[in-house]
Amino acid sequence: MTTDMDEKLADMQEFIAHQDKQIQELNEIVTQQGNEIDTLKQYVKIKLDKIENNLQDLGQEDHTNVSDEASANKPPHY
């Protein structure tokens, strides 16, 4: 009877060890993705700031975003 209990305990310990390893791997992935998202947010902010500065340099201060700018300056084929 104790061998049956010992086997069940060993199985549970093995299962928990695998779960712990999987949780650690997932945590590493989530942390990496968080860092990538932060980097991309900074990149987008830099690009948006450049776009805003370019619009201001062109005297387009009244347009609030790129979509407004595009719709105001449609190419002749539209």
C-alpha cells in the first residue's frame, strides 16, 4: 500500500516540477514581450513626434492627425 502511495506522490511531484518549469518559461516569454512592447511604444512615440513636427514646419498646425492631413490633401485621382 505504501508503494502505491509513494508512486502517486512521485507522480504528483513530477507533475508539479513540470508545471513549475512551464510557468517559468511562460514568465520569461511574457517579460520579453513586455520589453518589446515598451520598445515599440517608444518607437511609435518618436515617429509621431516627428510627424507632428513636420506638419508644424509645413504650417499644417490645424490638422490634428495624419488621417486629417491625408484627407485634406487627396491626390488628383480621387
